Amino acid sequence: MRRTKAEAKETRQQILLAAEKVFYEKGVAHASMEDVARAAGVTRGAIYWHFANRADLVLELYNSLPMPQEDLIARELEAENADVFGVLERVGREWLELLATDEHRQRILSILLRCDTSGEFAAISERQNDLDDEHMQALEAAFAKAEGQGKLDGAWTPRSAASMLRWVIKGLCSEWLLFGRRFDIASEGKDALHRLFATYASHAPSAR
Amino acid sequence: MRRTKAEAKETRQQILLAAEKVFYEKGVAHASMEDVARAAGVTRGAIYWHFANRADLVLELYNSLPMPQEDLIARELEAENADVFGVLERVGREWLELLATDEHRQRILSILLRCDTSGEFAAISERQNDLDDEHMQALEAAFAKAEGQGKLDGAWTPRSAASMLRWVIKGLCSEWLLFGRRFDIASEGKDALHRLFATYASHAPSAR
DNA sequence: CAACATACAAACAAGGCTGTATGTTAGTTT
DNA sequence: AAACTAACATACAGCCTTGTTTGTATGTTG
């Protein structure tokens, strides 16, 4: 019954896909490893061979998502006269489109959003929190740069602008994912982003 | 061992308090009824006497939170020349302060946010969703009224304004609750609300 | 082509937790 | 004060799960 390495990788992939499906449908807490195994067409033995336990399985699900290249964005923002708002708005749009078109991402993020973050999955949510912290720092720095360029309206501080942006994106995505995707996240999201960045810009040109 | 009615109510209250504490610390999924019973100084028998099961217990926890009087707010907005933005901003501020000062609310909402909404607790999250829907409709109607009064900046539609407001408040509260309350939600929240409503107002008077 | 490691399946052991059924004591009603 | 019932405690049955261990056939390597 021994499989070749390539076949094993495929098995692992099958398990991940099955986990995504089962966890999404039944919830991480209420789905058993047996459920996942059945859905993958293997036994629990296979799962425990490839993954240490359920938490590890969920973690690997999360790791299977390619994340946007942050360093690349950071480099774009390095230039002295970088168009901060332009870059940020574009990055936001790209993220929304990524989410809107990648169903795996949708399901996996739904799983993470719905799962009980205390206890066994604390590690995962902590990693997300750390990432969030980094994002906030980067965002704040970017807005500070815009402020230095005189482009940030006086009503905003770098921190308040960054916070608001994050809250909006998080709220948008959570609502869309948890709520049955009842609206067009790409179009409504881009819309919202555009409005938001318009209010950041110092003294809207009042183009009447 | 039979208790008087008043004592029984107290027992029930103790159980609710214990559940709040235990569920908050260990997570709803990973805490057993026995844990709750011990924390309350009773046995599981008492819990099952007062509550049907764990889901019911959580539901009653949620029900124990007094909710803002929405009809009252609606009435305030009914007046022909009502100050929509003023009322909404005040309501938002009041909600933030309520959350900031009521530790029970903080813990219970944290529990709800962290708990696995699929499966046994689906009913609760559905109720929240329904409430959210109502709020959205009310909000949209309010902004529509402001639009009718010529107070809503042309860049916004009632729907986009309402959505944005909700996303911001939700994002703000979730982050604060899930993230260890690492900032002053009352002050930062009011700040954000004020900025947001300023952008809603048609052509900010540019009070320089 | 041994010898070994890999990739699983199948069996096992153990436990924790839920829900319920039953027991018991003390209020409550008449 | 007897009869009834509310408010629990205790005991029980049973299930489902997890993690592990053992078995085994097959790649893989020297």
C-alpha cells in the first residue's frame, strides 16, 4: 500500500481539501477527524501521518493560503514622493479581488472567523494578531508619510486614518464571509475604499 | 435542600455569572458543564434544572444583556426636521460608552465573538444577524432622510453611508474585544465616529 | 536485492462529556 | 398536616473522540 512521494503529496492535498470542505460545512469544533478522513477517502491514520492533530491541520489550511507580498508593497511606498493613497487603495482593491475570486480563501477565512479562537487554536489567532499588528504599523507609517507630504487632511492623524481603514476592511470582509456573501464585495468594497480615501485627501477639491 | 423561589433565582444568577466567567476564560467549546457547575458552587443538576443545555445557557447569557431601546431612537428620527447625524452619532457614542463601562457586556460579547457559530449556536448567531439586518434597514432609512434634507454629501448614498458606519463600529468593537482591549474604545471610538460623520455632512464648511 | 524507511490502514485503549433518570429534602398549598 | 411539587444532588448509561500503537505492503536506497 505504500505510495510514491508524489502520491503522498496528493493525499496530503486531498486531506487539506477535505478538511476545508468539512470544517466549512460543520464547523471546526463539531467535525471529527473521521469526518475529514471519510471526505478525503482515507482513514484517520493518513491524517495523523501528515498532521500532528486538528489544530495543526487547521494551521496548515491557513498556511496554504498565499499571502500578499508585503515587502513588495513596502518598497513601493519607499520612494520619496510616492503616491501613498494611490498605492494603498490599489492594494486594498487587489485584496478584495483576491478574496472575491478565490473560493478556497473564502472558505478558509470563514472557518477561521467562525472557529473558537480560545484553547487549541489560540496559536493561529495569535499569529493573525501579530500579522495585524505589523499591518497597522506599516499602515500608520504610510499615512505618516502622506501627512509629511501634506496630503493628509488635517482632520486625520496617521493613526486614526490607519485604524479606520482597517476597521472598514475587516468589517467588510467579516460581514461578507459570515453573512452568506449577500453582496458584491469587489464592487461595494472598491466603492467604499474610494470614498474613504477621498476623505483622507486634504481638502477635497470640491469638484462640483 | 429545597430552596425558596428567591434563592432559586439567585442560584440561576450564580450559574449565569459562572458561565460568563468560565466560557470567557476557556471558550465555550472547551469548557464543560461541570466546569461551570464547579465555578457556580452547584452540580450539573442545578444547571440542567435551570437551562436546557449549553446552547440555551449561552442564549440566556446573551439575553441577560439589556439592549438599547431601538423604538425610542426611531421615534427621535421621526420628526420632519430631525437632526439625523446628531442623533446617530450620539447613539453610537452611547453604545460605545455602554460597552466600555459594562464588563459583563464585554465578556459576553467576547464569548459570542469567539464561539463557533456553526452547529449548536447557529440559532444565536442567526438572531444576531436578524438584528443586524434590522439595524441596517433603520440606518439606511435614516441616511435616506438626511439625504432628503440635503444634508448628505453627494459622494455618499444612504446605503454606502450606512454600510460604512456599521463596518467601522463592528471593526472597532471586535478588535477591541478580541484583541485584549488595548486602546481606549470610548475616546478613540468617539473620535472615529466624529470624523466619519463629518465626512457624511454635505461639503464640510471647511472651518479653517 | 537486501535492508530500510515510508505511507498509510486497522485495531486499541481510555476518557470526558452529555443527557437523563432517579433520589432526596424542604417549600408550598389546601 | 398531608399531599404535592420545586430545586436541586447523585448516579448511570453510553457515545463519540482522540491519540497511539501495531501491522503491512510498497517505494527507495546502497
